[in-house]
Amino acid sequence: MHHFVRKLEHFVRLSGEDKVALSRFGSDIRQFRVREDVIREGDAPKVLRLMMSGWCCRYKTLEDGRRQIVGFFLPGDLCDLNTFILREMDHSIAAITPVTLAQIPPDLFNEVTLAHPRLLQALWWEALVREAIQREWTVNLGQRDALERVAHLLCEVFIRLRCVGLTEGNSCEFPITQADLGDTTGMTTVHVNRTLQEMRARGLIVLKGKTLVIPDLDALQQVGLFNPNYLHLEREGAHLDTNEA
Amino acid sequence: MHHFVRKLEHFVRLSGEDKVALSRFGSDIRQFRVREDVIREGDAPKVLRLMMSGWCCRYKTLEDGRRQIVGFFLPGDLCDLNTFILREMDHSIAAITPVTLAQIPPDLFNEVTLAHPRLLQALWWEALVREAIQREWTVNLGQRDALERVAHLLCEVFIRLRCVGLTEGNSCEFPITQADLGDTTGMTTVHVNRTLQEMRARGLIVLKGKTLVIPDLDALQQVGLFNPNYLHLEREGAHLDTNEA
DNA sequence: CGTCCCCTTGAATGAAGTCAATACGCGTGG
DNA sequence: CCACGCGTATTGACTTCATTCAAGGGGACG
């Protein structure tokens, strides 16, 4: 839950009361195993889900088996505000690592946000950022070549992790296999591998086991033509801040 | 405005009162010329925009000039519920054809939707569908080859136009240049051209001037691995219908 | 009737995919 | 403790899809 609070505070400063209200979202906790589906295309979305720990991915599969990962959920991410409006999921969500998430019934969500409008705005901010990320992924796949694509993805993930306090200096966990990276970037595993080799050779990354080190984030951003503005992290909602200290 | 109503009614049946309320959104109308920017990356979003007629595109540009179109706005589309939460735009919107759109001040929007909750749900549905479309574009760019990509795009556009009554039988307007198609599908104009040639040769499309004919939509869907479920068009919100006839 | 924009076509090049074999790392069980 | 097996990573040779460069054509409009 603290990841979530930490993230929302990139948008507005929350009051103590707001935080207490948020803590009510943590009452129904569920675990998922590696590779387990959290929800599948066609299922009816019944609850809101909040990532407490671990990594998930959102993905779609074509009839012939091709798979595209269309997003990552990191700790502190909310899986789809409001989806319960829709009758069925048009995509699936799977656990990449062991995952803990909070399930929030729509009624509870409505009750809490009705009483805390600033909180609701922070949640909308979260949703708008997720949309912006999705657009950026479209740009990534449409315009960038292999090296740029992977560099851009690594920058995004690193910065998102840093926002929730999950980096240590210039390193972070990176539990994604090369096959999954391929399904994310629209490349084959072979080509992902070669691209990573090149990035290592250029000293842009150190990636070993499940740990990623980015010796020079600026350099990596440059290679990936990464501009973080789409993450809207600069306390844009400061005008909504509480007066309370 | 009727396009908008027609579209929302794919989700819930609106009461006469709802429709009257919606008509209040049409008080501030603006025109844009071909290729004119509606709003630019970096600008502050101040109003909600509703497409009355014409086509717009949402796009992002990289420093080195590469451009990716990340979405089309067709008549009846709403350009970003809620963006006024964000301080600045992370992308631009441009008119592809002459465009008429309604500008809705946030206050008016809040007032109207507060009084008409079912309307608000329909608007959320609209926003969620837009997100789903964005995800599908990610899949399109990541997994499909040139032919599939273009076929998929044409299916989507055709069906979205049909939803708002802008098709006639199996034909519709299609004012997109091949260069813009390239920026949309992540291909060069040359390759777009060759791909269209092949589609014509296979009898999948007749595309001449700004008119598109799809002789056999099923066939085109098959080629594009197009599954319309992500458009959520099946009156999913029927349980919210008004009792009023 | 010329100009501008858009579409079309050909030939050469290049980036990424395919196929296939091999190597590594790690947990399990003999 | 070592052998085995499985998932993941790596590498090489070849192919294919898409880009690049460059030149020409066609139509709308002033």
C-alpha cells in the first residue's frame, strides 16, 4: 500500500485522512503464482485490483498464438479503474513473478472516493498516466528500432520503479525473461538477445540474473529517445494540495 | 451531436432527458482547417472536445522528426475525458480533414454529468473503449505484418464509422493519405502503397480518391486477424437502461 | 498550364526473422 | 555429491520483409 501512496503523492500531497481512507482498500488480499493468470480475456471484471508486490503483465493473444504484452503492472499500480462497467475483459493479465494484490469491491471504491474527492483526482491522474504510457508504447513499436525500443522500455520501467521506491541507486530488479521482452517489444527472442548484447557492449546496461543496473541513465535515455514528460511526474496536481501539514 | 448520441447508445439506452442534457455540450463550436493543430504537445488542456464532424489524429513526434499517429478521432468521439487534470499535453492533435468540434468547459461537464449519472457511465464506457483501442494498436504494431496491420486498421475504422452512421452499405469515406497511413502503421509510404496494391489485387478493398469500399468485410477481418470484441459494442450496459420508453 | 501534393514503381540495401544447434544455471532426486 | 532435466540464454548461417533512394505519373486547383 505504501507504494501506492508514494506514487499518488507524485501528483497531490495526500492528507493523513486520505491515507487512512486508502488503507481500507487493503482488506482483501490475494496471491498469484508465477505465470498464473489474474484474469483472462472473456472473463467478467468484478473488482478493482491494486498491485501490492510483484510484477504482472497485460497481454493479448491472436488466434494463431502470437502474443503481445501491452503493459506492465508494477507495485503501486491500479489495474483498471472502472472496468467493471464493461461486461467482459478484452485482454488477460498474468503474474510474471509471485504477486500480491488487493481486491477492491466497486461499492467500497465508490464509498471511499465519494468521501475523498482529492483522492479520486489522484486516481484519475493514475489512469491518465496509464493511458499516456500505452500511447508511448504505440510510438515505441511504430517508430523505434530494436535498440531504441529496448532502451526506451528499460528507462520507463526504471523510472516507474523509482517512483515507488523500488530502485537502489542505479539498479533495480528486472524479472522479465528475454522471451517476454520479445512479446513486449514485438521482436523475436533471438533479436532481443542480440540487442541486449549490444547494449551491454556499449556499457548502457548491466543485466544479469534478475538484476538490472543502468550505469548512466541519461545515456540510456538518449539512446531510447526517452522523454519522461508522458509520465506526468512533476506534482502537476499541486494546486489541489491539502492545507493540512 | 447525433453521432455522439448514436454511439453512446451502443452502450446504454438514453432517456429523452439525457439527450437534452447532452445537447448542452454543443454550445461552443469551433472549426479547424486541414492539417491545423487542435492542441499541441506542451499546451495546457483547458476544455473537453467533442468531434462533431471530420477526422482528427492524435500524434507524437520524436526529436529527430519521426512521427507516430497514435489514434484517430472520428465524429462522435470525445477527445479525452478528464485531461484537464493534467498540466500539459504529452501529445498533439491535428485535423486531417476540415473539422468541427464542440468545446465543453469542465464546469459544464461536471454539472451535466452530476445530474445524469447514467450519462456519466456511458461516457466512461467511451473512455474505456478508447483505451482498448489503444491497446489493440499496440498489438497491431507489435505482432502483425504489413498486410495484417493495414487490414486491421481498415476494419476498425469502418466499424467505428458504422457505429455512428457514417457508412453506406460496404463503403465509407477514407480521407487518410498514404503518408499518414504510414505514420499510423509504422511503415514507409512506399510500403503502404505496395500493401494497398496487394489488398486491391486480392479484392479485399476498393480504395480510390477518398472513398473506401470493403466488398467482403468478413474476408478483410480474417486477413487482419480482426476480432471486434475490444470495441465493446454489444450494449454491455443494458442493465443500466432507463425505464422510460 | 504550371505547380504542388499525392500516388506509383524499380532496384539496391539493410534490419529483423527463422531455423537449428549449443551452452548455461539451477533445482530435483538418485 | 553428481546426474539429469528444464527453462532460459547464446550463437551462427540463411532468408525475408521492409526501408531507402530515386525517378516518374496523375490529378486538383489557382
